[in-house]
Amino acid sequence: MNTPRVPTMKPGHSLIKHYLQFKDLRAPEYAYLFERAAIIKKRFKNYEKYQPLADRTLAMIFEKASTRTRVSFEAGMYQMGGSVVHLTTGDSQLGRSEPIEDSAKVISRMVDIVMIRTYEQAKLTKFAANSRVPVINGLTNEYHPCQILADIFTYIEHRGSIQGKVVAWVGDGNNMANTWLQAAELLGFTVHVSTPNGYEVDPAVAGVSNPDCYKVFKDPMDACRGADLVTTDVWTSMGYEAENEARKKAFADWCVDAEMMAVAKPDALFMHCLPAHRGEEVEADVIDGPQSVVWDEAENRMHVQKALMEYLLLGRIG
Ligand code: CP
Ligand code: NVA
């Protein structure tokens, strides 16, 4: 079903569905999105034209750098027949203190959907509250839901359902870790978390209430023991560069290496959202080794986000 042209809706209209955190969608909606992503991916691989978003425009706002998020959203939107407007802090009035509420009101009258990569989640929430069209989180300090959407789709492609499985998180208690926790609570798996002291996940920030969705381990080897999936991320996320030297010291033992992979399940996968720093959070023989699925993971960003945009704009197909 085609919903009415969304820019005519008022902010807060019940037909506007935003994707600001992983828990903004429910488990059956994820099951649907994974099915759609598989169909959309197959069409792409076969050069089958599929353009349900003809005449729709995506605005992408980047306040932080990106390679994958930009390419996957931009290529994905064009493939679905739509078009894209790319804005950064430096080349728009966002960098000259135009209030975020005003920016949201203006931008959302001219486009059909918005993707934002920014610092505080609160800024994204404020934009969404003033937007007439769906808003997607392209990464904030707190969450990275599109990445976990791709990661779980990749897990399913390689190993089937993630329900009941163990995901080992080795490293910073950051936006990726928080989002893994939300996904675990929602989809019924467990995250084994190991971070250095001072870099723990905070369940209040992660937004989880079920204590069974994650377990904390002091030693990263113990977190990896028996895991179905081992995953990590940079030691220093964007926006935290001033802490780089202190983090290098604190995180020295949180490098995913062959020993950690050896205590995981024999068929365990390795994932990393990228960009990666070989020799820091992961050794080259792991990320470039046989258990790594990082290139599928990166590619799948595009397929799942196409399914997500289709869902937010058109609802369920068929
Ligand atoms: N994983 C990810 O979001 O990559 P980019 O920072 O390149 O977008
Ligand atoms: N945690 C990282 C992810 C980059 C895709 C960051 O926020 O910089």
C-alpha cells in the first residue's frame, strides 16, 4: 500500500515511523525486514530493476565522516529509483548554528526521508520530533542501529537464526555495543561483553532492562569462550579522538586474535563494522581470515537499508 505523500503529514503523525534506535521496531518487523532484504539483494545481484521509490528523495546529513553509510544509502536510494541530497555540517547552515528544529521543519518539507549521522542521540530525537518524514539513525554517539541490522542479516545468511546464540563483544562499551544489547533483548540472544575498566556498557544508556540479555566478563578470552559470533570495533570512536592515547593503553589486551577465535565455537564468525585498525582491535589474520565475514557485512548495509527505507515509506509490500 502506498501511503499519502509524507511531507503533507504533521510532525508526530502516527503514520510517520522513525528508526532512531534498534528497539524502534519489533521482532516481527525485523523478521519481515530480513525477508525483504534477501529479496532485494537477489534482485540487485541479478540486475533486476526494482524502483518502488521513484520520485522519492532521501536527505543524508553527515556531521561525522563516513564511507559505508554514505555509499550504501546513496547507491541504495538510486537503485530503488529515488534520489539523494547530501549535506554536511561544513557545507550547510547546520554548521552555522541554525536550530536543529528549524532545519528539520525545512528539510522534511522537501524530501521524503532523512538519514542523520551526528553526535548526541538527543539531537537526532529533536530532529525527528520536528520532522514530517521518517528519520533514520546513521550513527550517533549512543547507537548504530543500521549496522546491527546488517550484522544480524549477515549472521542469518551464514548461520540461520540468531535466537539463542552468543555474541562476544570485545572492546569499547560504545554505540555498537549498546545497539547489540538492544538487539539481544529484542531478538532473544545473549551478548558476552568484555571491556577495559572505565569503558563498560551502561544498561541505562544502552536502553535495556532485561539483565539476561548480556553478561560481563573481565577477561576477553572468557567472553569469547563458546561464542557463535565474535565482534569488535575501533578503540576510539568518532568524537572521542582526544582520548586516543589513553585508550591505546587501556585497550591493549582487547585485540581479537587467533587465540580468542580458537576458544569460540569452531564455526564462529568474526564481524567488524569497519573501518578497522589491524594490530589494534583485531589482528590481520582474524579480520582477513576464514571466519571473517566483514565484506559481506559491509555490503549488506545497502541491502538491509533498502528494505528499511521501503518499509518506512511504503509499509509492508503485498
Ligand atoms: N560501519 C560504518 O558505519 O562505516 P562508515 O563510518 O564508513 O559509514
Ligand atoms: N564506534 C565507531 C563506529 C564507526 C562506524 C564510531 O562511532 O566511530
